[in-house]
Amino acid sequence: MSRLSASGLLLGACLFAASLTPSLVPRDFLFQGVLGGFAFALGYWIGKIGQLLWRFLELPVLPPRVWRAVLWAAAGLAVGTALVALSRAAEWQNSVRVKVGMEDVATAHPIYVAVIALVTAAVVLGLVRMVILFVVSLSRRFYARVPRRISVGLGGLVAIALVAMLADGLVTRVGMAALDDMFQLRDLMIDPETEAPHEAHRAGSAESLVTWEELGAAGRDFVNDAQTVEHIAGWTGAGAKAPLRVYVGLNSAPTVADRARLALDELIRVGGFERRVLVIATPTGTGWMDEAAFDTLEVLHGGDVATVAMQYSYLSSYVSMMVEPGISSESARALFTAVYDHWRSLPEQTRPRLYLFGLSLGSFGSERATRLYEMLTDPIQGALWVGPPFLNSVHSDITRRRNPGSPAWRPEYGDGAFVRFKNQYNAVAEDPRPWGPIRIVYLQYASDPVVFFDPAAFFRRPDWLTPRGPDVSEQLHWVPGVTFLQLLVDMANSLVTPMGHGHEYAHRDYIDAWVAVTEPEGWDPEDLIRFKKSFPLVR
């Protein structure tokens, strides 16, 4: 007990209580417990470091008997603070659930939360204590050569450098390699109930340049789930075509450049450049392609659509975003360059309209694949970028430079001729303002933590809280450090909401966004309304 920090206990309890308050998406007891443990550990070590600094400066300290009394009083206040916050946890979570269309919960399982938080905090505090002991051990080695205070600084710098090297080598490299191998094995598994396509125009068929096995799990799903001509014709009438979907998995070729060339050759083979609409799509981290995005586009254009995509990872977007975000942009850049150069060589009167698409980490790769100066004389027609993460520099810059008075979760930029933002509450396709030569639409929800996570939230109130979006709890308040941790956990938990909130993008919003970007012909407002009500689409 004598080793504990009174200020650390109190600040840790306050941050633990703050971690129970609502954020962008609901949390179950497991996520909440882990979050609470990290929040307590953060608060405790801030208080502990303050205490150590006080003693380091050799300032007056309390007598031992008084100090023990203060410690017990601080421990009692910390426990009381935690209990009061746990009693309100269900109310706070329900304030989020009602905003995203989920039923209330009767309990937030406070006992489970407390136990998980205690275990998490103990592990984190133990690891931090090990690092501090390491710093002290190194510092003592400098005592004979430099003054005591300088030796502590040198020991700290050396320890931080060594720990960083260990984390990079062991956790990032070895750990991520193990995860990558595990997910690769899963990617190679083929459902015995699925068969390779027989039609020559489909990737993975006997005539295809990409084998069924090389497509990977996400690629096989994407190719197999294409809309049928009959179903598309039910919406558009006679003349519907079978949409073309080209996908190249990670096992298809050894290098990014080889895979991009293979994707181009396959796209040429199936006649992708003879379609009215051509989309270069960048998938999520696992290679997954959102069916809602492509089903809607293909029906809107009567199946006269070709889509080409290339896998760049086996890991989820959340993991890839944290450790290897550059592979998304590298892959997207290679595919865009290959397809764009061939597209530009075709007669302008007969080539398809060219668009970009990316979801989540895929939007980051797709956004960085282009160079505006390269397209000044021959621009593409537009892009739809969905759920863009905080890494998207163009998205962040546009949001920062938005028109005064427009909120950060639905910004307006300039006169709207170049870029517009859509969420579930506005119909960007009905905006009467004229477009310029390139149409870019960002589809994002105010409750999507992938979009609105920001490292600066650790010490600065996010702009999207003033004002907040319609599906964001009124009880969400910024707390330094804690809000950052909440959003970090929310990113890993972003798919818990129903369609139309969080990171779950609904087909009705894809429809409105695609209509704005691609201008499909032959659709009147009543047909579009019926189409928006038809999901899930019959295949």
C-alpha cells in the first residue's frame, strides 16, 4: 500500500469513470473492460509520474502516518467513483444505442467490466513498471560519470529507444508476420459447396488468366455474387448485360506490379474496356468488397459495368491501418497506373467512363493512387470514397478547409463542383448545383469512428463535436486522453451498429452516391425510391 500513488488512484478512477461514458458506437462489456483498464492505467501513471517528479525535485513530503491516511482516503474515493460510474454505464450506453437504432440494454454487466478492467490495468501497470525499473537500472550506470538528474534522462532515452526497437522487431514484425500467415491460410480455404464459374467472361473460370484458387476467399465471393442478367433486367428492362468483375488475389503473382499487369490483362480479356462504366476499386484490408456498393451500381447501369480490384493484404483494415497502411496505396497506385494508361490510349469516343472506388482503408489507397497533375489533360470522371479513415490526407484537408458554418461530419467545400459529402440524412444526388469535370463524393456517417478517429483527440476537442451529428449521443463529451482511447476501441468495434450507422454503409446511401457520381440514365425518382427499398437484392 505504501508504494501506491494517491494522485494516481484518484486520477485513474476518474479516467476509468470517464471511459464508461458514451462514444460513437455502443460497447459490450469486453471492449468496455479493456478500455476501462487502459484508462485507469493512463490516469494512474500520470498521477504516479507527478508524484515521482515531486520527490525528484526534493520537495517537502507528508509524514508517513499522514501519508497512509491520505492513501486510504484516496483508495476509498477511487472505489466510490468507479462504483457510481458503473451504476450509470447502461444509461450511457443506451444513449448511443438509441441514436443508431439499437434496442436498449438492461445492464452493462458492471461486474464483468470491473474484473476485465482490473486485469487489463494490472497487466498495463506491470509492463510500465518494468520499463521504469529498466530506466532506473540504466540510470545507475551513468551515476559515476554524470550528475544524477542527467543520468536519469540518459537512462530514459536509452530505455525508450531499446523498448521501441523491441516493439518494432518483436510485436510489429514477428507478430504481424504470424497474423499474416494465419489469415493467408484462411484465405486459401475453399468452401466445398462453391464451384468455379463456367462462363468465360468471369474471373476464375477455365478461360481466365486468374485461377479459382488464386482469387482468394474475398475474390471468390466477389466474383460469385455478381448480379444476374435476369435480375438486372427486372429493374431496367430488355438490354441488360452481365456485369464484369475482375479480381486478382495476393497469390496470383509475386509482386504488386505483376498483379497489376495481370489484372489489366484479365480486364482486357473479358472486354472491360468495352463497357459504359469502368470502376477501379480498392478493397478493404482483408480484400473484402462490399456487395451493397457493386450490386447497386450494376443495377443502376443495366449491368453495363466492369469492376477491377486487387488484393493487397490478408489483415483487417483496422490492423493494416495501424501497422502497414502504405501497402494499400502502393497496390492501388500500381493498378490505377496500369488501367489508366491503357484507358487513356483508347479513342475518347468509345472508351468507358472511368471511376474510382474505395471503402475504409481502400479509400485511403484509392485516394492516394491518383495524381491530379497527371490527369489535367485527360481526367477520370469521378470517385466514390466511403468511410475514409483519418489517414486520408485529401479528405482531412478538405474537411479542415470546409466552408464556414458547415459541420465537420458533413462539410461543404467551395461551390460543390468538385467534391460533395453524403451521409444517411442528405440526398447529394438531389443537389441542384452544377458539377465540374470530375465528381467526387465522400460517403461517411457522423457515428463512424474509422472516419473520425484522430490522434489529436488525445489533447484537443474534435471539431465534429461542435455541432455533433444526428446519430451521435448528446452525452458524449471530450475528455483528454480518454476520448482518444474510446475512439481507438470504437474503430475495432465499428461494425456493431445496424446498417446506416457506424462503419456499416447502407445500400440506399450507395444508390444516392452512385447516382450523383455516375449519372445513370432512365431512372425516375419513383423507381429510385423503390430500388432503395428493395435490399437485400434477389440474385
